[in-house]
Amino acid sequence: MAALPDLPLPASIRSRTVDNINGLTMHVLEAGFETRGRPCLLLLHGFPELAFSWRKLMPLLAAAGFHVLAPDQRGYGRTTGWKADYDDPADLDAVHVLNLVRDQLALLSALGIEHVHTLVGHDFGSPVAAWCALIRPDVFRRVVLMSSPFAG
């Protein structure tokens, strides 16, 4: 596979991949990483968006004192390691919302982040954010759901 071109990002945002995230190599955009100990904000994109959708907001949040993370969720963008073979219903387990929650927990663990100050989910990221907060309120202390109400 040919290398992907660099993303046109503001200078304050870095793009990187993190290996071994629940079976994935996860692509993450990051701002405010220069200073350790900042409270973490985790931004989950919607469909058909990518982490790139948060690029204009991330520098503002970093300037406000946060370490901001925006991953490409499983099945999106530059995150790899998932299968797009949905012929067998068992293959859908990979995109079950609880597995998407595991992806976020594994990312935080790989980065050494014990808890998230605020988790923001937009559209498709909204139910993932809601389940993250319900399953692990010790990790995800606050949640913002945008564009998609939580059905429970």
C-alpha cells in the first residue's frame, strides 16, 4: 500500500499512530501534548467524518490548557487492523459498541492516561461516548453528546 500524504494540519497538532490498540493500529491527532499533566479531552468523530474533523477546535482547546486527543475510530480513516468482511454475522462483533469502548480504553492505557476530563462524541461518536461513560465512569468523568441522543 502506498504511503498516505501528510494531513494539512495546524502546526500545533501532531498526527501519529499507536500500535496494539485492541487489535488496531490507531491513528490519532493530538494537541496540547507538549506539557505533561494537562487534563485530557477525548473527541470522537461521527459518520462519515474522521479525527480530521476536529482540527479547527483542537488548537483552541489546547490553548485553554487541555491535552486533546482525536482518534480515527475503528473502520475509519487511517486506523488499520480491522476487517471489512461482513458476510458472516459474527464478523459484526468487531464493530459492536462495546468493542468500540474497548478501543478507547486501550488507547488511553497505551498513552498512560488514567482518566479523561471530558469525552465529546459527535454523531456516531455520541453513542460510543455515552457507553464509555456508563461502563467506566471512573475513567470518563464528563461526557458531551452532540447530534445524537442516547437511546439507552
